[in-house]
Amino acid sequence: MATAMLLGISCQESLDERCERETREFNEKKCPAKIADGVTIDSLVFEKEKRTLHYFYTFSGTADDQDIINKANPRKLLVDEVRNSTSIKTYKDNGFSFRYTYWSASTKKKLADVTVTEKDYN
């Protein structure tokens, strides 16, 4: 009985292992994917050493405008989004960070790069 319990415990995924698996599965099944007009999620990467979920997006068409993105204040929007999101609650409860990188489809330049840390969303 004790051996079975130990085997059950040792076979369970750590949260980091789960995150690695889930990001890999997300990329295989859903990326790239258009999530809004002019916005495509390209990939999601788990940066294990930083415990950060890193989302990569490409903006195209009318969304591909540096001035519009700057005026929208992506940092504030993303902090609010992470703070209010229930789908990432487990990761927030464990102090993960969330990074968002936006790329221009037309110029291939970085439009924004925002990291939301535990001190931002708590």
C-alpha cells in the first residue's frame, strides 16, 4: 500500500511540468490562431527558469499601428487582464509571470513587450 502511494506521488506532474506540457499542447493544437481582427497568436512558451508564460502575437492590417498600440497603453491593459483572469489562477497563485510580445506583420518589428509579474497582479 505504501509503495503504491509513493508511486502515485512520484508520478504526479509538478506545476512547472504541467505548464511545459500544456504550452506544448496549446502550440500543437491551436497555434497560430487568429483571435481578433488583425491579431494572431503565434505561440506560447514557458520560460521555466523565470516561471513565465510568454505569449507571442502578430498584429496585421489596421491593428498593425505603433501609434495605436502606444495610445492603448498595453501595460495597463495587460495588468488588468491578468489580474481579472480566472483561467490562469493556478499560475497566479504560484507567482508566475506573464509576458506578451507583439510583432508587426508589415515591418517585422517589435510593437510591444510587456511582462506582468506577481507584484503587478496582486
